[in-house]
Amino acid sequence: MSRNRWALPVLLAMTSAVGAAVHLHEGQLFTSARKSLIKDKWVPVPMHTNDHYVYEGVEKQLVKRGFKEVDSCSMDSSRCILYYKRGRECLRLDTVGEQVVGMKVEQWSSECPDAPPRKSE
């Protein structure tokens, strides 16, 4: 039981640490957020470079516009996951929106792209 009790505070601390290190806010346009991240020395992490991943929907729009840091987007709600690195720090950016120009930041965390998948409870 104590194991579960400590899991949430640790996760929140990691998210808070990233939140302090980046200039993002919920609802911010993705393109604006990305410019701020790059200005702050965050580097887009190219995803699916060697795995023959087939992009669809918003993913395809993102890649066509050069946003190769997209990991995946859901088809039903147009939620996307994108990854960035700065030194040894990682940033997972979650967005929502059906068109690149209207995509907005929903949340972010210090998760790395090679992190094991989260377990659902």
C-alpha cells in the first residue's frame, strides 16, 4: 500500500519540475509552444524514423509540415503525443486538435519516448 501512496507525489513532482523548466500553458497553440520550446533549447525527437510506421490523419499533416517529433495521434479525438529533449531532460507534449494550425497544448510531462508504457489501473 505504501508503494501506491508515494507514486502520485513523485509523478506530480516530475511534472512540476518540467513545468518550471518550460514556457508552456494549457490551451496554448502548438505552433507557438513549439517555437518557445526550441527557443529554450528543446530539440524535437524524430520518431518512427526506421520502423515503417504509417501516418494517418493529423499525424500525416504534422509530418508533412516537418514536425517529425510526433509519436502518435488518436483518430477519434485528435490527441497527439510529441517528444522533445534538452540534454538529458525529456519532454512529452500532449496536444488536441484536428488541424495543425488549431492544435492546442493539453498537458506535458518529463516522460522520455523510450520510457516503458504506462500501466493503466
